[in-house]
Amino acid sequence: MTQHYNLPDERGHFGPYGGKFVAETLMQPIQELEEAYHRYLQDAEFIAELDADLQHYVGRPSPLYHAERWSEALGGAQIYLKREDLNHTGAHKINNTIGQALLAKRMGKTRIIAETGAGQHGVATATVAARLGLECVVYMGAVDVQRQSLNVYRMKLLGAKVVAVESGSKTLKDALNEALRDWVTNVDNTFYIIGTVAGPHPYPAMVRDFQTIIGREAKQQCLAQTGRLPDALVACVGGGSNAIGLFHPFIDDASVKLYGVEAAGDGIATGRHSAPLCAGRPGVLHGNRTYLLEDEDGEIIETHSISAGLDYPGVGPEHAWLKDSGRAEYVNITDAEALAGFHDLTRMEGIIPALESSHALAYVTQLAPSMAKDSIIIVNLSGRGDKDIMTLAQHEGIEL
Amino acid sequence: MSRLTAKFSALAQSGRKALIPFITAGDPNPGFTVPMMHAMVAAGADIIELGVPFSDPMADGPVIQKASERALAHKMSLRRVLQLVVDFRRDDLQTPVVLMGYLNPIEAMGYEDFANAALRADVDGVLTVDLPPEEAVDCVSLLKARGIDPIFLLAPNSSEQRIQKMAQVGSGYIYYVSLKGVTGAGHLDTADVQEKLKLIRANTRLPVGIGFGVKDADTAKTIAALGDGVVVGSALISKIAAYPDDPERARLEIIELLESMRHAMDN
């Protein structure tokens, strides 16, 4: 790729992917959002407020940490962790919710809605809504409400109303459907904070732009610490916001390999997984064209992953394009492999990672040994694992 | 002239408005649909909107969501919906049939295969909720080349510019979504509808069917006075939901409701 990467086009397309596939009532609000997003991302005052919040409220920049002991043990590339787990609320999600909430305030919206799977995005949204004094409603699949009760309680403490969604498969995709239904009903006063690089244009581009702080910092930190660019970047991909945030500032650096890691669940061959880029095909869902897990009739099928944050049948359209163009490579990691990655990092570096991020870590254990000792991998440690302790204990048959 | 255009102009000449029932194909079971379509025609339906079930019906309220789930439980699919239209056409070559659904089943089938199959089934119009005209260029040209009307939605917050775009790209009729919300919502404001219709009329000569929020004979009559057709969906489908073990009773109540609407609209 020699020419400068500059997608999406003005209609929100990444090649054949992306776009605005929504019902007519949503065309006006997404148009309004697109105008606000273009205007404020050029606005010095907005950017200054965002930067100040990221520094003083979120705690940025997040460190780039050389995991020397783990690198030594794997016997190959030097591994650096981008510590998004150290952000306020414990994951990268807040980079985006801060940005969108500031936009909502500028646009005069008084009510915030969001969808959430594991609850991390819901918590990050409830957090910024509390801080800005905005009404907040979070949609969450009834199944996820059951398995992530801790985050449900956190959201309620923060003053958000959590609505358990009983339709369809009662998981993240259904929460997204329900949030879209709320938005269509309350378009005048409501701002929909989508948590990942999916949805209709401008969401995939806008969420990416708020998340690229990850890659911009990582690039600068890597140059400062090692004097050169990394050889490879690794990040987990559910919707794909932490991955695109890390990848995007490096897309024009052809020497840097990009690896997105999808959740293979019980294994791709079992059909019980969440890996649309590895095992799906293009279709249209939730406002954009992208790779989907669907049956032969185009009905969306249920997904599986031990990590609720990766349990989604679609993926951001920019990842679909990066796959087709060959710029990024998408691989997959099973539940069992992710758990092994989780334990490795915990015991070797004293860092408890989120199960989502553990998929990226598990791939690093495969990749690093094949690389020279003076090569560099940056892996996005997108969240901390505290929220997963119950799931883990249950999985390992331990009663707490 | 397409069947839809002919139907609307015949209705206009006799000073009547189109009654357009919507049911989800395959709900509550695949055998229910074709006899129900014929019964609706007998009860005074002018056009039938046949819902293609989808796993993620983002623009629909709970009533039509559940209808989709019931139909999908019977493995209803776009191909099988098209077969139901073929079956319907064995006994009815007059009544226009419009398929209404979401884009992904059409994407999965392939636009050209779908357009060919819709032509073979003698479908008259296709309304795809999540396919706005900006993204519809390929699909629309394939449909129009086969004489099938692409039908688009307009909403209370559609700008005049968008009304003009729909007028240009769409044919058959325009479906005006009478409120900001999902199907079956209950906050219809007729003054708002009347105001918006003026703007739509000023920009297109296409007939306008009005839907979302039509519940009974009274709302049907009120809405009929404002547009060229009245679409009723959730109110009918809620009868199917009310009698899960007695589809025959649901059928009778649907007919009764349609007849009362027809009567109110014509008098």
C-alpha cells in the first residue's frame, strides 16, 4: 500500500463495506451527527476539552510496557503491552464514550442511550453520562444481564437505567436492535453512543477517530523507547474498536504487520464461535455492510465466546476492508487458548487481563517465538480482567 | 403500467382509498399465509404487504418482532416467501403483492437472483426497510428492469430534498411512516401527518400509503382522508399473537377488523 490511506469515502464506504443502511427515520439524525462530527473534530476548543478529559479524567497517556519476563519465556520477539486496562473504568471503551458524550453536549442532546454486551461500554457510557449530568439508558441482552451482574450494578450505581432485552437471542446484537428502536422513537433529544466501530456511517469512522489515541500514543512511545517502529501489532476483534484504534495510525507503515484476533469459541469447526472475518461472509446488519455470521437464508446466527465482549455476529466494516485488501491479517483463538493466555500474563507479569484481551495475548504466544529476538510486537491490552473473575472461577469449578 | 399504479389510479377514479394489510409470511405457520391473503382480499384489501421475516427486525415493535420469531421457528425464508406468492397467484392475478423486509436476506440470495425470482413469483413491489435510496442504486435498477416497483419510506423528519429523491427513485407508491418510532407504536398525531402530506404532495405525484400506528376503524378512516392508502400491520398480527392455539379464531378476527376498516374508510 503505497498511497496514503484515506477511508472511508464521503458516503461512508470502505470499498464495498460500511455505508448507511438504516430506516428512513434515522437518516436525519445520522446526517445531523455526521455534520457535528466533521465540525467538532476540526474545532480547536472541542479538541482541547477532549484532550484535557483524556489526560485528567481517563488518565492518559496509558503506558507502553515492555513485558520482559514474558518475552524471555516465549524466546522470540520483544513484547510490549499497550496498557488500556489502566484507563478509568478499566478498558479502552472510555476513549470513545468521552468523545461522543462531549459531542452530545455540543449538539444539545439531553438523553444518552447505549448498547452493551459485557457491560464495559455500558459502564463507560454511564460514567460519562453521570459526569455530564445526562440521562442514560443502557440496553443489554437479558442473557448478558444474568452473566454480567456486577457491571449491571455498577451502571445502576452510576445512575443509568439498564433495560434487559428479551427479544431474539437476548445478547449484544439484540441490545443493539433495541437501542436503534429507542433512537428512532426519541430522535429529537437522544444521542446514541455506539460502543464499537460498527453501525451506520459516521459511527465506524467516528469511533475509530476517538480510539486512534491508542495507536498514536503507542507509535510515539515505541519510537521513544526503542528508536524504531514495531514489527507487528496484535489486538482482539469483536466489533473491533480497540484493534482499529491501535492499527489505524500504522496503516501507512507497510513494514508493520497487523493481526486482528477473533474469538473461535469452542473452535471454528464446531460452529460455536464469534469469528465473522475468519468464517463468515459479507452481508448487511446494524446499518453497515460487513462480514457476518449468518445462515444460508441471511438470518443472523447465534455466536459463542467465553468473552461477552467478543460475542457479536458482525465486525466493523473497516476491518472487512483491511481483510480483503490484505493489509491486516485476521486469525482466531479458542476459549481454551485465551484462558491459557490469561494465566500466562497473570503469573508472568502480574497483570490480570480481560478475557477479550486474552485472545490477543494467546495469539502472541504463537507469533512471538517465530520472530527474531530483536523484533517488536505491540499487543493491545484493551481491558483489565477484574470483571471476568466470576466467569473464570465458574469455568474452573471454583466456588468463591 | 404496473399493477400497483393501475390499482391506485382505479381507486382514485372511484374516490376510494387503498386498504393495505401487512402480515408476516409464515406466521403463525406457513400454511396460514396464503388462505389469509385470499381472505383479506375478500374482506376488502386492495394491496397486500407480505412481511419477510428477519432475525433482527430493527425498525419493528414487539408485535412484528414476535411474528418474525414465530415464522423463523418454522424455517420461513425469503425463498419460501416467494413460493407463497407463487401459490397465491394461482387464484389471484389481480391483487398487488408487495414484499416488505430487511436487506440481508436479499443480500444473501444475491440481488439479481432475487429480482429474477420476484419476477417469476409475480411480485409487484419490494420495500426494504434498511435500504435507503443512497445505497439502493443496483437493487433498484434490477427491480425496475423487471417491472417491479421499488417502494421507499418517508418519515416525519425527512427533508424536502429527501422527498424529492424518493419521488425520483421510487415507484408504485410511497410509504409514509406516520410517526417517529417503530411499527405498532401508539402516538399518532394526525395534524402532523396532514402537515407533512402537504409537503410530500407538493413534491411528488406518487400515491402515498400511510402506516405505523393504525389501530382500528377510526384511525383507518382518519388516515385514509389524508393519504391514498392505509397500511395496517401490528393491529392484525396482534390477533395472531392473542390466539396462539387457535389460528382460525385469529383469522376471523383479522377479517372482522379489516371489514370494519373498509366500511369506515368507504363511508
